[in-house]
Amino acid sequence: MKRILLFFSLITTLENLQAQNTFPATGSVGIGTTMPRGKLHVVENARDYYVDRMIPGSSEDSQGPNYLLLHEIYSGTLLDDRHVMGKLTAIRGNTGSWNRKWTVEVNTSSAYNANRGSMITYNEAARLVTLTYNNVNYLAVEINNSSALYYFSFTGYAHYETLSIVKDEFVSNVQPFVNLDPITTPSNIGIGTTNPAGKLSFADVDKTNLPNGITWYSGSGDPTVYGVHRTAGDWVAPNYQQLRLGWTTGVVIDPGTQYGKSYLDVQGNGLRVTQGSLGIGTTDTKGYKLAVNGAAVFTKAVVKNYANWPDYVFDSAYNLPSLESVSSFVKENRHLPEIPSASTIEKDGHDLGDVQKMLLKKVEELTLYIIDQNGSIKDLRSENEALRKRIEQIEQQVVNHN
């Protein structure tokens, strides 16, 4: 009899579980842990996995960027493993406000003496940053300054995570996270097309609506030829052999008939480098805007905007150095005053504008020396002529006396 009652009791329990369709009706479920930190918390292989773990709080409504703290980062003190690997989501929308969803996939870690991470965003822009909160350094996701987001949740793996939302007025030293890992795919990517013909294909045939900053592979063949779309305009890539980008006639990168023999042909409005430096034959520009490793030829070179051009040498108040002082300096230093020595040029190079200015100053000083010497020569000639005439008179007097 007891067995029959136990059987019917089990049947009733199963029917009740099927009716409520949840287990348990409230609270959280832990597998491998007796203290679940989410609705479903699974611990296996010393790793914590969460399903739809709630993150308390919401972002502000157009009050400045907010931040979702992921975990502490290495900043000089060795760390145990901290990581967040999974999907972060939030949402907003009802009958009185516009719908908005926020989805971010992160893969970040700080362990021992390094910080690594990558991120993929959907729906709207976000970025990984480092910041300081309550005197502790964190890796965080920056939430744009826009309408408020609610119902934040996390699904994925995490360890020593923080997962809390803070406002911009409570953080400091916000910096873009630069130690990013690459995000790659071995397959082709199609935008607006389900049949991409190359590594990156667009359905926009005339290429006028492509987003800025896209890096374009020139096609099968030379893997070193790339182009970057700068603005909407004339972009032509017939058979992936020629890529025209930028302005109306912009820049042409053509791999030519033989792979590896590509060239850069600047046409129309030319090539513009608005940020950074340009190196030709070198990747180290030594801090200069343009660096050329090798010979260069010009039909014309102009150096502009040099103040205090040395025409002041011809001012009457200018103190022209004496030739004796110049001679003494040259004997001691083996180069002209104000002109860099050979060893300085060998070490640091020289500024064309500065050297031209210094050379002009020396030419103008030399001109003054010549003018002064010319005056002295004229005086000597006049004095010599007077002496010659005086000698002739004396000689004539001697002849007459005899």
C-alpha cells in the first residue's frame, strides 16, 4: 500500500513540475555550487558560467558616458586570473519611449602582469577603456551618452569579475584600452550580400556609400596592396586589380602586371596625410612628419614661414663680428660661428630652413666684409697714387738739381 501511495505522490509531483514549467519557482539554481550568483550558475573545471545574470542599476539619461566595470586590471602588482568572456545586454523601450537595445560581446582578462581583451558591439558604438574607481584600476565598457538603459545582464564565463555600473562623475583617468587582441574570421565577409566574392564584399556597386575607415584588399595576388576608404566618392576596383579611393580622382594603388611590383600614383587632388607621419622606405620617421630612407629628387622645394630672416645684418645697429674674432673661432672650432659642426650634422641632421637662414646670414656678413675691404682698397689706391706722384716730383727735382 505504501508503495502505491509513493507512486501516486511521485506522479502528482511530476505533474506539478510540468504545470509550473520552472524549477524552482523562485530563487537561483547552482550546479557545482551551493551559492549561485545568478539564476543559473554552473561551476566546472574551476570555471564559473552564468546564464542571464542580472547586473543591478541602469545608465543615466544623456548625462555623460557611463561605465560597466568588468574586472580589476594589472597595474604594477601581480594578479590572480580575472576574466569576463561572454555577452552583455541591456534594453529600453515602452509605449512612451523609443525602443533601444544594447549588446556587447567581450573577451577580456588580467592575469599575472598583463591585460588583454577584445570586444564586438552591436546596435550602437561602445569601447573598452581603463579607468580608476575608488582608487582601484579597472577594465570597463564605456556606454555612450544617450537615453538610459535598463535590465543589464551577463551570460558567459567570469572569474573575479566586478560587473557593476558606475557614473562618469565617480571615475577618473579614463583611457582607451590599447592592448586589444585581433578579431578574425577565415571566411569571406559580405555586407549587403550573401555571396561575397572576396574577403570583404559590398552590395553597393558604385561604392559611394561605404563607411570610412574600411581597409580593402586589392584582390588575389600581391597581399601587400591595400587601400582605405576615406570619403564617399569615386571608388573603382575593376577585377580587384586597381583600387581608387578618396576624393574624386584621389589615389590609385595598382599592383601592375607582376605581383609585388605595386606603385602609388597620386592624381587629381592628391594624397592627404592628415594625421601621423609618412615614411618612404622606412617605418621609423624619427618623429618627423615625412621621412625618406634613400635619395630624393625635386623640381622645386619651398621652405616657408621662417621668422627673423637675417636682413637685419644690413641694419646700421648690427654689430658685425671682427675678422680677427672669426679667425680665432675657426682656428679653435674648425667651423664657422653659428654653423653646426660636421659631427653635429652627422648625429642630428640639419633643418634646411635653418641652414639656409644661417648661410644667408654668413653671405650677408661676407658682403659687408667685402664692402669694407673694397673701401679700404680704394683708400689704399688713392694713397698709393698720391705717393707715386710725390715720388715722381722728387725724382724730377733731383734731375733738375743735377
